[in-house]
Amino acid sequence: MPIIVNLDVMMAKRKISAGELAERIDITPANLSILKNNKAKAVRFSTLEAICSVLDCQPGDILEYSKEDN
């Protein structure tokens, strides 16, 4: 998929665990893991907003577009 999720990078920079982030943005650790491991098919803007608020970052710090070579 050409959208890359760099959530683990931002979490490391902010020194926050997956469990703490999941609790603070009110999603299950399993759903956070799906998003973090680039397995999600979609992300709600409300979830993205909560992540950015907690991690004090921009959506572009978390999501990246990469052209796939065909």
C-alpha cells in the first residue's frame, strides 16, 4: 500500500507506549496495533486528530505517501 504509517516513529520520539497512547485516544490496543503496523484499511479523522493531539504532531508526521513502482 502506498500509504505508510510512521506512528511508531512518533511514539518513540515522544516516549509514549502503545498502551498509554491507546488509553489516551480511547481505542483498543488491538486497533492501535493494526494502525501502527500498517494493516489498517482506513483511519477516522477523529482518531487521527486524537493521535496528533496526544503526540503533539501533524498528520504528515504520521502518514506518508510513497509511490509504488509497477
